[in-house]
Amino acid sequence: MGGAPAASAGGRCERPPLLPRVAATQGGGMLGKGVVGGGGGTKAPKPSFVSYVRPEEIHTNEKETTEKEVTLHLLPGEQLLCEANTVLKCVQEDSCQRGIYGRLVCTDFKIAFLGDDESALDNDETQFKNKVIGENDITLHCVDQIYGVFDEKKKTLFGQLKKYPEKLVIHCKDLRVFHFCLRYTKEEEVKRIVSGIIHHTQAPKLLKRLFLFSYATAARNSPATDPKKHAVMFDTLQDWCRELERTKGNMKYKAVSVNEGYKVCERLPAYFVVPAPLLEEDIEFFQGRGIPIWCWSCHNGCALLKMSALPKEQDDSMSQIQKNFSDRIYRTVHRPPYETAKTEDLSSNFLSLQEIQMAYSKFKQLFLIDNSTEFWDTDIKWFSLLESSSWLDIIRRCLKKAVEIIECLEAQNMNVLLLEDNASDLCCLVSSLAQVMMDPHCRTVFGFQSLVQKEWVMGGHCFLDRCNHLRQSDKEEVPVFLLFLDCVWQLVHQHPPAFEFTETYLTVLSDSLYIPIFSTFFFNSPHQKDMNVGKESQDSQSRPLNLLTVWDWSVQFEPKAQTLLTNPLYVEKPKLEKVQRKGTHFKHQRQLSLPLTQSKSSPKRGFFREETDHLIKNLLGKRISKLINSSEELQDGFREFYDGWHSRPPSYQGLLLPHLEGPEIKVWAQRYLRWIPEAQILGGGGVATMSKLLEMMEEVQRLQEKIEARHHSQEALQAEAASPLRTSGRLSSLFPFALLQRHSSKPVLPTSGWKALGDEDDLAKREDEFVDLGDV
């Protein structure tokens, strides 16, 4: 057992076949820095044994075991561009640099590492496996930044390189971090793979060169699914008419086809809804600008509308024409005393896109963690870093603005007209949030997907630019849609029974922004999509392009995994014949939180408020206590509406308002922390509660089936597929994504600023006991 042999190609290496290799010291010592090179971490103990493996042995062993290599799976139309062998995917854990030996490849769709990860998964751990993107796959659109490590210093990589790194670090837009050691890869392969990855992820692209078109062309003859099964697409006049009927808005508004063929405006969809008195020539006058576009109608007849601003003119006569036009158009929605309207100028009185961009740029850095040491070093100043990013405050401001809109519609019976330069960013955000809060239909899976189609896809949100899919301008890249999903997550987190979908649904939807086989998020407007797809169809004699919609979740997940996208505790709309009983609602989360707002329910709340305020000020400083009182800035009328709703038991099939107090706006842990092992709570978190609830629900269901259908055999009852939540053996607070990170569950304590907790050998024994228990 002198020197362990080199690991086979594609094999998992606890101590990779590198030169030199340092064995663990007695008492749980870690591998030394010399194993892989680069990376931070605490100093390893002095090695007690060193063995050497010649690089030739690695390549010889690689040739002997090529049959065991994992096969590269290519999608239709996908082509291999470059590859490198003898690459080590490093696991940055416990200041130890271990890894998996394998092959790194780059295609025109993704970067993929081929190791033995997939073969090591058992059936339980593959339940939430994505069929399109593997655990070690990164789509080219998902790459955020690429770094190279030179002599243990990390530098950003771009353009042509004069010197190639010994280690490649890739930061992804879904916040994964990959470390690839290239020290033992052949020099010519290093040049090919590094240059290829940099070029294909950073070089500007043409729209028709996106993999979306290669995939659609190759899959042209595949059977097409009907997208209308999953959402209302709003690409026909009938779709808009049905939406008007559903919201009872057809008395005051009409669907028009004046823009059919995009002959009036390329920003607007072919069909949309406007006030009934509006003339078609008014729509054509300024190419669709300055026209109130209908979004949604309230039960009291008031409507939410949006409008793009008229172009700024220097000429006085033209300015007067614009003013007269605007006054005339405004009177179609503002006719006191019968109908009044309030204008909300989101371009000047709300957030700017630059604020959103800067806030998220700071915020995401908190989660792009290279190793455990970095995690614990930043954990000490977590709250100050979180506050300085302003991301949570921006979420709160968005939710507050939506509640202000709702107060005008619901309490003041006023139409609300949202105004923005192009009405395609903040208008989409605010109008969608208002509809999610007011319309229970938008809280179902089908309704939410239809809402995104209506307000974002057909509303002309520039997904291509805002996600920077073409890599043409970093200034245009602003995560407006991600901000919307984060706001919706706050509502889902605060009112779980009101939503048919889960936070996992929102998380995979955010991931789907960067998967270029779905057309949903890869165009700036319906016109851009129709023109490009139309030309492609005309150039070929075969069937038209088969562009997939992201709403068909069967493309990405198996049926069992799709069950994690729907909420089993969703409170559906009660049938008319059933009378609601008191106490049937779930307890609202506010009853389980600190009493942060005034309430008449308990005279003791004042005492607890003072005590908790004092505790928070001592523990977290003035910053957090300032956030607690942030809701006091609300105006009196708004405060009365807001407090009035929160003082009543919630109706999950009615109006839904969020808590706006600082501590109630939380970090979306599942999305932002899911790739950080240190942030996971094994066997804990909300998933533990959900697992028990599902267990009870399934037990009740089985008993009902036995009572109602005694003639069915016991085997038939047991044949039903169990919930993935129940059958998974390794649940954590970040389920189901945490299952993809099969790291050790050893606790890591920061050494700086902590007193010694015991003898080194004692700690090693305790650590080994913890791992033994965790592996049971």
C-alpha cells in the first residue's frame, strides 16, 4: 500500500493523481496546497508521507480505461468544438483541494465536464435531474465571468491570451462556481479549451447564430406540442377577447388588430387591448406611442393600463401637437366624475435600470463563493454587505409600488396608468406584481405562465438585451425579470397556501432564462421572433421551425420531478355549494413573526416590541433596526389600507398583500444559496415540515381510497409513485438542489477570532464521528 495508483479516467479521486501527492496526516489532516495549486484555505498540517506519480502514468492509465469514460450526450444540432483530457474538477471544501478526474469539453451549446458523477447517483438522487442540463453542464449563455489562476492569483480572462492559466474558474449566472485544474493537461489542449471557452462565451454573436436556431432546425421533424396546453400565448385576437371576458373588462375596452403584420409599431404585439372610445388612427398617429394599453380590469370596473412616452421634441409646434394629443387620449380613461385615472411615471418617480443593475452586481457577489474559508470570512460582515447591495430594499420598493397601485384600484376606484419610456421594463414588473396580488388566477401555474406571456413576452420586454444573450452590451444587461421572480418569491414565502406553484418552480424558471432551446426568453419582441422564424421557414421547403416554449416542463423534467413544481398545500377556490367554515385557513405567517407593526390584538405586544428592538440593535446594529421601522414612512391613506388588510384573516382566493417591513423581505435562499454546502441544513428547513405534512396527506388519501374503493387490491394502492420529498434519503434545507452537491457534511469553523474548542485529536475524532453518522 506504499503509493496508491493513479485514478482511472473518469474516476473519482479523493486524492487526485497529481505530482506530488500528499497523504493525510494522522488526526484528520487535510491535503496540502501543492495538490492542485491556487485557492485559499487554512494551512494544512505538515505531511507525514509523500508519494510521487509520474505524469506518464496518468496518460497510460487513461488509454487503458477509455471504455469507462462517460459519453458526451449531444442535443439535436449540437456540435463538439474543443476538448481537453486529464482535467481535474476541484471540490473547494474544508480548505481541502480534492476533485474528480475527467474530460472538459465545449460545444456550441454548453461547457461540460465528463466525470463519474452521473454513475455515482442512485435513483433517489436523480429524481430532480434536468434532462437538458446535467450537474456538470454550463450553457454558454449561463457563463457570467471566467477567471484564470496564475501562480495562485486569480485574474479575469478575455480576448487573446499570451499565457494560459493552470486553473480555470467559471462563475455562472445561476451562481454556480466551477474550478478546473489544468496543470496536468497537455499544453496544446489547454490552449484549445481555454481559447474556445473564452471565444464562445464572450464574443458578440448574431441572433441567427444562436443555438436556438440550430436546435430548432435539427428538431424540425420532431412532433410539435401545442403550447396553448400550458399557457394562453396571446398571439391571436381571440386570446385577448377571452381575457377581457374573464376580467369583465369587455364593457369599456376592446381588442384591436390594427398592428397585424406589425405595420404600425414593431414594439407592440400584433393584437392588444385599448379603451373602447379610442380610434384606430389615434394608435397610428405616433406609431403606437402615447396610447394607453390595457393590462387588467378590477372587479369594480377600474383598469390597470400602461403607456410608452411620446418622443421628446424640441420644436414648439410639435410639442403643442403632442400636448393636445396626450390630453385627448387621457380623456379616454379619465372622465370625472364617472371615471378617474391616476398616472404613475415609473421613469422619473421610481427605480432606474442602473440602480437595479448595480444592486444585483453587488448582491450576487455574496454567493459566488470559492471555498469554505471565503464563506466564513464574509459571514462575519454578512448584514452590512447585504444592506450595502440594496437588493432587498429594491424588492421592498417594488412590492410597495404594487400595493400603492392596488390601493388606487381597490380603495379609491381609480384607473391607474403606468408611464415609462418604452413601457417594457418597469411597467411589466409593476403591472405583473399587481395582478399576482389581486387576481387568484395569476397564482395558479397556468395563470402565472399566461401572465408572463401577456405582460413580458407579448409586452415587448427585451429579454435578448436584458439577459445579454448576444454578448453585445453589458450596459443593457439588467435582471428585471429576475427581480420580478424574487418579488413573487417573497409573496410565495409569506403566503404559501395562496400559490399553486412552489419556490422550486420559480427557481427552475429563473434557470431557464439561459437555456437556448426555448424561444420564450430569447427575443426582444414578438416582431423580432416572427421575422426571424418566418424568414427561416421561407428559406426551406421542409416543415417550419419547431420552437419550444419553456412552459412545457416535460422537456426538462420527468413526471416525478415535476411534482416538486406544484404546491400540495395550495388552497383552491372553494365550490359555490360549499360554505366556508371559520378556522379553515392556515395560520398566516405574521402570527409566527416578531410583532413589527401596531396591533390591538394584545396589550403585551408593546413590551415584546421594546425587548426585540433592543435585542436586534445589540446583535445586528442600527442598520437592521432601521429596516424594521421602514414601513413608518408610508402615507396615512396607504397605511390605513395596508394595516386594514393585515388586520383581517387572509383570503387566499382574494386580494393578497405582502408584509413590507424590513425583516419580512428575505433572501431567496433556495436560488442564491443552493450551491453553497455550508449554507445547507441537513434534515432541516422548510422541507422537513413539508415532508411531514405530505406524509400525513398521503396517509389520509390512502385511507380514503380504502374506504371508497375496497374492491381495489392492496397491490394497486401500493403501486402509486411516492412523492420525491418522501422517498429522498438526503433532504436538506435547500432541497431539491442540494442533492446535486454531494459534499461532505463536516462543519467548518473559522479559525480567526475563535477560541480553541479542544485538542486537535479530539476535534478530529468528533469530526469522524459526525461523518460516520451522516453516511448512515
